[in-house]
Amino acid sequence: MVSAVFHSPSDSVAGASVAVSRPAPAAPAAEVIKAKPPRAPIDWRAVALRVLPPLLSIALLIGLWALATMKGGSFPTPAATFDAAVKLFSDPFYRNGPNDQGIGWNILNSLGRVGMGFGLAALVGIPLGFIIGRFEFANRMVSPLIALLKPVSPLAWLPIGLLAFKSANPAAIWTIFICSIWPMVVNTAVGVQRVPTDYLNVARVLKLSEWKVITRILLPAVLPYVLTGVRLSVGTAWLVIVAAEMLTGGVGIGFWVWDEWNNLNVAHILIAIFVIGTVGLLLEWALISLAKHFTFEGD
Amino acid sequence: MKPFIQVQDAEMVFTTRKGRFHALQKVNLDVQRGEFITLIGHSGCGKSTLLNLIAGLLQPTSGGLICDGREIAAPGPERAVVFQNHSLLPWLTCLENVLLAVESVFGGKESPSQLKVRTRAALELVGMSHALHKRPHEISGGMKQRVGIARALAMEPKVLLMDEPFGALDALTRAKLQDELLKIVARTQSTVIMVTHDVDEAVLLSDRIVMMTNGPAATIGEILEVGIPRPRVRVELAEDARYVAARKEVIDFLYTRHAHVEQAA
């Protein structure tokens, strides 16, 4: 409606002679717009279309689950699972010996391992990516190794870690390190190779020092790629930690799942799946918002 | 008088994946200090290649280039380039983009506050004082190109190299920037070499128009002396006989004698 009011003066001008330059009807048009109450009322239809489908799918899932578990059996009902979750989360930080700790501790321990392994991988992987991207020789040297090692399941590295570190916890961190290093190396290297030639030409014309080329041009230009690598790495690390902990034991969400399986506490396994999904989602979301902050429009 | 810039028998052959491409053949050009030269020709005629050779961004396959008595071996701030797509760093503000250039040229000799003054003066010269702290994506295409020109001018170059600086702008903005460039060049007495494919732009701005033949193996076809006195005013020139004649000459060269034939691949 507003747009129709807006267009009418210019249309009439175009229709009239060429000489007309001051669109007289503009003033009443502006008044019409001002007289109207502040626009943009909430479009309930759009909101409903946005909110309803996810709610529907969740309701459907829970409904199916409730139907399937109505007759009883080893699988808990949604209500029973919910009760167990409430109980579990009412005291997330208890400690009854090394193998019986609250879910909060389990999550934090897993996150700690992921953070450690991932942090080490970032320390090694990002500089390595820079070197590979900047020097063709290094690229040709390292590329075949990366191509060979990248498709290996990180869990295959677990025995090597156990052998090298003689202990479960460093072995799990080692596994995370190996699985999260590749995306960061590859993405950083691609980012460095894709720095627009124009920017590098600017650097050449300005005769910037190598230090300034790195800090003022390479780093900012590559940062979005690095952050994509980081996001992929953290995602993989969070996938892998659950499996690694199942094998190594100790306090952690992965081992907790395995422990509850041994206890045949299926409700807790379901809760764990939900928790693992939520934490993964939060990590992803945090890194995406970080990446948005550091991404510059090229043009 | 010895020419300020000399291009002697420059040849340029690119080795690409598809094979060798002979871009420039036997290019000879002398540019005097303070001259405004435009390179004009159809797309693919190697005019940007010639500019990049003078900038030092490319090295000729054979032949030599000399600027102010020295062989051109690498790019440097004494031959500032205004790039076609402005090439401002998107993560720096307008001020920082220009300051980066100023620092690299004068950083060793002057205090930080002097550098700031230079930077602001350059942005003032192109009328961009109002957007010092804006990032390139926050300003219009014409403004970006102004900042690009400010960056080049701030280095106080011996020669200003412009690669289709106004090519991506709309006609009105382009005319405005051309007028301003005329004023700036009159004030700074810069030597300018500009690549363009716009005949009016070439005639309006240049002392001499270098017309290039079509590639491959392009070379300089003719050089037209534009004998119109400065200062030049766009509106008055429109009916000026010398302007019309120069324009006719360039159009004749481009569309009659060296009409561009699209090559079948």
C-alpha cells in the first residue's frame, strides 16, 4: 500500500511533459505516510509458518515414541525419560567416586578434552596451513601426506596414542588433535592461496614489509577461511570424543553413555544423545557467530 | 629533453596452460614529465598489460622499461597504481587504507602525526573527508575509487598509473570524477598514464592518446596529440572543433581501421 502511494507522483511526472521537475503531489503523499500508524505489524502467518513446523516435528517424534513404548518393554516412555532427565539435571555436579559423577562433570570433562586436543591442533594446524598456502614447495611436500591421512578414522589413531602416552586421557586428546588438525590445515592453506591477487599487488606497489603483508593483508583475508576450518574441526572433535571416551573410559559424556548401557539405563542414554546434540549445536552456533563477526564484504 | 618514462621494444609473452600467448609486440613509447597519457584500444589489446609493465607488476619477456633514468625491475610507490576495482582492503577504514600507503613511503622519515596529516590531506583532496572512518563496503563505488586515487596520490608518486579507474562507475559519477581528476592533476602536476576504453574520457583528459592495435601481438598503432589547451571544461568542449576532430580521429582508428573482430575459439 505504501509503495503504491509512493509511486504515484513519479508516475504522473513521467506521464506528463519532460519539463516537470518538482513533483508537487509528493507533499500530500508524505503526509499520508506520516498519518498512518507505525507500520510493520507482526505478520502472524509468517511467524506461524516459521515456528509451527519445528514444533510439529518435535511433537510428531515424541508422539511416535510414546506410541511405540505404550506397551512397555526395555525402551522408556517419553514421560519416564523426562522424569529421569529432571532428576539428572537437578544435581549435575555430584561426585561419588571416579566412575559415578554428575552429568555436568561428564560434559565438562569431554569439553575439556576437546578443547585441549583442538587447541593443540589449532596451534600446529593454522601455521602449517599458512606455510603450505604460501610456499608451493611445502604444499607439494605435505599434500600427499594429508591426502593419505585425512580419510583415516581418528579412532584408528587411538592405539598409537595409548602406546605413546601409556595413559587413556592423553590418548583421547591425541585422537581429537589428529581429527581436528586436517580441516584447519586445509582451510587455512586454501584461504592463503585465495587471497585476491589485487591485494597482493597493492602490497607490492606499496612495498609493504613482509610483516605488514602478513598482519594487514594475509591474516585478515584468511581469517574467514580459518574460522571455517575451526568450525569443521570442532564439529568433528565433538563427534569423535564420544567414541574415543567409550574406548578409553574415565569421566566424560562418551564413557557415561557406555556406562549407562552396561547398567541398561536406556533413559540416560537417550538423555545423553540429546545433551550431545545440544552441546554440538551450541558449539557450532557460537563459532558461526564468531565467523560472522570477522567476515568482511569483499566489495 | 630526456623522456621521463621510456618503453623500448617491449615484448610480452604469457605462458598459459593453453600455450604461449603473445600479448605485446615491439612497444615503444616515451612519456615526458607532467604528461597525461591515455592508452586506448579494444578489450584484449594489452593496454592493461602495458600499464602493468610500467608499474613493474609484470616483467617484459624482452625489451626494457626505464622510469626517471632507472630500469623498472619491480613495483614501487614512485609508480602508484589506481586499480580498476579500487582494491581497497575491506577490513581497513578509508583512513587506514590510505595511511597504510603513507606509512610505507614516509614512515621512516616522519612522525606519526605528520603521517596522519598527509593521509587526511590526500582524502581531503579527493573530497572524502566525511568518510574517514567508514569501511569500503559502506561507501559507494565512486567513493571507493576516490579513496583509491587518494591512496595513490598520498604516496607522492613520480607517475600515477590508472587502470580503467572509472570503468565500473555510472556515467554521471564518472564525469564528476574525471572533472576532479583534471583539477587534481592540474594542481599536482602529476605524470599520468591511464588505461581506458572510453573515447570521450581519453580526449577530455589526455595530452596524447596512445591507440593500440588489436591483439594478439598488439602494439601501438598511432599516437594522437590532443592540442586542446588546459584548463579544459567539459561543457565548452562539447562543441569545440578540436575536441570533435580528436574524437573523430580516435573513433576512426578504433572502429574503422582496427575494428574489433571477435575471434572464434
